[in-house]
Amino acid sequence: MDAIIQAQKLSREYVRDAERVLALRDVDLEICRGEFLALMGPSGSGKSTLLHLIAAMDRPTSGQVLVLGKDPQSLAGRALARWRNLHIGFVFQSFNLIPILTALENVALPLKLTALSAKQQMEHARTALKLVGLSDRLHHFPRQLSGGQEQRVAIARAIATDPDLILADEPTGNLDAGSGAQILELLAVLNTEYGKTLIMVTHDPRAAHFAKTIRYLDKGVLRPPGGEPGDWAGASRTAESQLSATGSEP
Ligand code: ADP
Ligand code: MG
């Protein structure tokens, strides 16, 4: 078994004013290469916190997470930025593109930290944009793109360095159903055809349908595999019956 993520007793506590919030409690999680995991749970259940800890965008209060066998917390500054840039692609709900850069320039940005020549950087960025179906939008600025197209640029940026792992935090949260479905199909292709390991946070049982495995967080506690809370079970059954009613199977 080729574990790409191994979290042990991972906890994160936030202190806000005099109040302590245990955002994540003793999470044990092992994710193998090639997995496509949907992480579900109500708002405030610690989903983003878990993704941020895996990406070393935040530090655990206790416990540890190894990514590709390495504890990224052992790195700092530029070394951490390089490591993250090479191994993890992060996709945000609100796209987080740089408004004054074109699609091509946005996608080329993470390649600036690599040893590639300027010409190679542009070639790689073009290839990534082609893969997401945006070869005809290279020189458009984010404001000239639809939300779905902006998210596809963000995905191209996330895969530009050919990382092993893609983390997506509610990637369809700001999109209409049609654009959202295109994004989910694209993520599924990255998993099945390009072998990327994916963790996707989502509220939407229809989105989770695209994943291979679903895990649930509840008040910072990761439920065991198959441990689907009652109310969520109802929600996903409803989504399934809606999908079969419209005949739009993912
Ligand atoms: P989710 O993504 O599932 O909605 P989060 O991981 O964002 O949940 O948050 C989990 C809990 O931690 C929430 O109660 C939230 O208010 C709290 N929290 C998250 N980030 C911070 C922070 N930077 N400072 C204080 N509290 C935070
Ligand atoms: Mg969140």
C-alpha cells in the first residue's frame, strides 16, 4: 500500500478572544496514491482546517501529518514553498486568481519556483490550459472569464507543476450546477487518467458522487469509513434519486 498521506492524532485548536475552538480532534487518516476522497460535513466541522494542515498552510496543535512520507512542518520559508509547489495543487472555492495577470500568466506562476526555463514555463502552462479545455482563452484576464472558466484556470494552475496531490476546498461552491458538473468531471479525469490523488471538500452529495470514497467530519472528529451520519445519509439518497430521475449520472 502506497500511502501518500498519513495523519496521526492530528489536532488543531484555535483560540479566539478567550474562547477555544477545537477545530480538529485526533484525526487519524491514511490516503493511498490514486484515491479520490470526498470530505463532507457541516459548516465549521473542520474540513478546511484539515486541508490546510495537509498542505502545511497551517500548523497542528498536536499530532502529525506525513505527506509523501515527509513532514512538511520540518520545512520553512522558501524550502516549504518549493516543496508545496512541487507536490500539492490547491484549488479554492473562490478561484484566487491574480486579477492583473492573464490566464497563461496565472498558470505559469507556480512554475517560476522551478528550474524550468522561461520558454519551458510557458509551454507547461499552455499544456495545462489545454488540458482543462481553455486553449482559446490564454490571454484573457480573470474578469473576462466565466466562473467555470476561472475555476478551470485555477485547476490548470494547480496541475502546472504536475503535483502528486490535488486538494480542492469546495471547488464548485461558487458555480452554477452546469459549470460545477464540468469541474467535477475534470477532477475525475485528473484522478482516473492522470493518476492524481485528490481530496475534495464538498457540501454537495452530488459532488461527492464523483469521488471513490466519502469520509465525514463532525465537530472536528473524522468518522470511521462507512460512518455516515443519519442526516447525511438521507441527503445523499435524495441526491441519488434526483440524479436517476434526471438521468444525468456523473
Ligand atoms: P469547515 O471548512 O468545515 O467549514 P473550518 O475548518 O473552516 O470548517 O473551521 C472549523 C472551526 O474552526 C470553526 O469553528 C471555525 O470557526 C474555527 N476556525 C477556523 N479557522 C480559524 C481561525 N483562523 N481562527 C479561529 N477559529 C478558526
Ligand atoms: Mg471550509
